[in-house]
Amino acid sequence: MLLLGHNLGLLGNAQQAPRVPAALAEVAEPGARLIGSGLDPHATSDPEHRRYHEANRRLGQLPGQVSIRVRHGRLATPFFDYLFCSEAELRDLVDASPWRLAELLPEPGGSYAAIMALR
């Protein structure tokens, strides 16, 4: 299964994150791999980003949680949470899921690929 284009962000937030990999595991074959890419929000020196992270912490959210919507012309989805997380945060989020983080491949600028194996 592939979640490319930083689509590990579809984990959403700390509360819904365990449900996403669990749902993917329900349709996975034994020995399946989940390969996704993400972005470590802490890999920035931008003061505006750091202020946003701190505001999220004050709200009890993970630092890299954002709320977005998809638009096309006059059509728009409702807002939904999208999560940028570090390797440690990702490990914590999937730890209780049917997946284990088998490998993390960092890229310059904070991007990474994560390879998860079905337990």
C-alpha cells in the first residue's frame, strides 16, 4: 500500500491516527507493507512555523497538525486534519496499530519515507 506525496498526513491527528492504519490493515494481505512519505515539521528554523507548533501544543495537539480543505473551482470539501509528524511521533502513533515501523529513510529538508510491516 502506498501513501506517497506526504500522505502519511492522512493520519489526521493524534486521536484518529490509530484508526487509519487499523483500517488499512483490515484490507491488507499477510506480510503486507505500508510505504508512505511524510514531513518532519520540526525540521524548520522558520519562526512562524515554530509559533504555529507552539500554538498547537497549547491546544493539546501535535505540533504539525494542520486543518485543510480541498478546493476545485466552486467546490470545496469540509475542513479536515492533516498531520505532519517526526519519526518519533510516527512511531508513537503506529505503535498500538497492527503495523510496525520497519524502516525510515530520511531525505534533505525533513521529508522521509516510512516502511511499515504488518505485524
